[in-house]
Amino acid sequence: KIMKVISKKLVRKVLELMKKLAKEEESGDDEDEEADSEEEKKEEKKDKSDEDGTWTKFWKEFNKNLKMGCYEDDSNRSRLSKLLRFATTKSEGKEISLDKYLDRMQESQESIYYMSGDSMEVMLKAPALQIFKQKDIEVLMLSDHLDEPCLQKLADYEGKKFVSIQKADVKLDETEEEKKRFTKIKDMYKPLTDWWKDSLTELTEKGAMKDAGVKIEKVEVSKRLTESPVVVVTSQFGYSAQQERVMKAQAFQNKDQISMMSGRKTLEVNPNHPVVVDLLSKVKANKEDAAAKDIAAVLFQTALIESGYEIADPSALVSRVYRLMSKELGVDPDAPLKEVEVPEDEEEEEEEEMDFDLFG
């Protein structure tokens, strides 16, 4: 019992010292941001670039240990959460605390948004991030494989829930006019979304992707897309693309468990994109249009790749791309292959004739 008490006291003392160290560095950073003259800022930035602060050095060396502690230690999780640091869409490559994120949050914002991926560069190009850029909402960028499980274990921070922008349940503030407009758009695109859902169900359960392990929940009009035609998101309790990759890389992976936890995928379509508008008109004209089916399948498979998911059998996508390229070039995609006839070289023929005349 005495050893347990000593152990607890030591852990608490170490956590207090780390919190103090982190707070001192963060308060110093805040003062730097409020510096009046630009010259002072430049000089201070030069000095700081040469040497990182004590807490920054400590975080670089032991951040994985702190994240694991936050994941495993129930009794000290709230204390450890104060020490966590993450890069964001607005932090310019620096890692900031969750307290700093809360200070910069919009007044109407009710959740802490995050996304996971291989690197900052890849995540910044993700379709799921587009509406957050447009609305100027800060998003935590999780590039370490421990980040996402850590936040999921935390669930919330200072009463604000953590919400993945790569999941299907993301909600954003909307005006009454925006809600009415969206309802009308959904009704307009219902023939396309219903047809697309049936088409993808057939593709994933009976067609070329039946062994890929992908299950379709629904196809719906998106609120998060501003540029891309489509995006694939997973269900609320399913693995994100990053988590799927980490689980598949495990030495003792359980394929059945991964398949179960991957969650059903939702395809979201951008109603303002010309490709989607054209596809709607094609489907209204003829639901059995082969070109429309090819386009729908290719869009879904490319959206899976762009959203970070792996395609088990890329041959189905490749063959569809070849078909579309053939049609674009005006070539019959089902035309049989013919061996090319190579004409004989005229110069060789003339030389042979001359040799025959001279020595014949």
C-alpha cells in the first residue's frame, strides 16, 4: 500500500512539473505573438528558430509516451490531456495545446474537429476538409498513428466533443435558408442517389469489388464538398482510413475483425459539380446507361483512394479507366486485339533486287 501511495504521489508530482514547464513555454509564445514592433518579432523568431524551448524538446522525445499514457491511464487522463500538442490547419506547422485551440474557436462552434492521415501535405488536400477551409474552422491534423486512438479515448475536452471530419455524422451550423435549400437539392438528386446506391451495392456484393470487403451504407448529397465531385466517409463508429491502414499492418491482424470494424461507407456527392450534374441527367434519361454505370463506379473507386482507403483489387478500376479512355478516343472498348502488320522495308527490297541482278 505504501509503495502504491508513493508511486501515485511521484506520478502526480512529475505531471505537475511537466504542466508547469508546458505552461511557461506557452505563455512565452503568447507574449511573442503580442509583440508590438515587427522588428522585435523578426529578431525573436530568429533566436527561437536556433533553439527550441525546453518543453518542445521534451515533447519531441517523449510525445508517444504521453499519448500512450493518455490512452491507458484512466486516473491521470485529464491531467495528461493538458500536455498534448497537435498541429492544426492554422498553426503553420507548429503543434499547439488543446487549450489554445479552444481559445481560437469560433463562438458558434460546439465541437473540436480533427482528421487523420499520413502527412500534413496529404491531409490539406483531402476533400473532407474543403467546407472547413471555406468556413474558416480550425481542424486538428493527426499524422501520428497514436493521435486518433488517444482522442477517441478522451472523447471530449472541457465539455467540447472530439468529432472526426472523416465520419458521416459531421454537423455544421446552418441558417434556415440553407437548410431549406439543402432539402430541395436532396429531392432533386434523389433519382441519382437511389440509383447510385443500388449500382454500388451490386458492384460491391456481386460485381468486381465483391472481394474488397467494402460495404455501402448510402449515397447522399454532401454538405462538406466545395470542389471535388465525390468523397467517401465511414460510419460513426467505424475505422478511419488511417486506422484501417494501421490495423492491416499489424503482425497478428484479424481480417474478420478489421472487416467488421471498418464500418459501412457513405458516398457523398457534390450537387454543384458538372460531372455529378451530367450524371443526374444521364440517369434520368436511361437508368441502364452503360457509360453512366462506368462513370459511377470509377468515381466511387477514385473517391476511396482520395479519401485514403486502399483498394484490394485495383484491376477493376484500371479496366474501367481503359474503357472510358477508349470511348473518349472514339475506339470500341470491346474491339478484339489485332496483331499489327509490319510492312517490309523498301530499301532492303531494292538492295536484294540489285544483288540478284549483279550476281544472278
